[in-house]
Amino acid sequence: MGIFNRLGREVEQFKQTAKNAAAEDAEYRCRACDARFTAQNDRCPECGAKEVEPTESEA
């Protein structure tokens, strides 16, 4: 395996870890696609649905 392949995999793993950590602390979620985010939006930043609600930890 080349160095660029290894680095690419490590970067992808880091991105997934960061995304999972952010989702755990998210204050809002989309009921349509289950995306999680910290800022309140009228629409989901992932899928555009209007089904945004506070997560259980905030309720």
C-alpha cells in the first residue's frame, strides 16, 4: 500500500470520527434523514427537509 493510500484512509477515518463526535453533541436532528447538527435551521442542511427538531437531550 502506498503512502498516499494510507494517508487517504487515515484522513477518512479522522473525518468519520469527527463527524460521529459532532453528532453526539448535536442539539438538533432531522426526522427525515436523521442528520444531526448544532445550529437551529428551518431546513435540514443535509437533505433540505423541514422536519427539524431538538434532540432528546435538549427536550
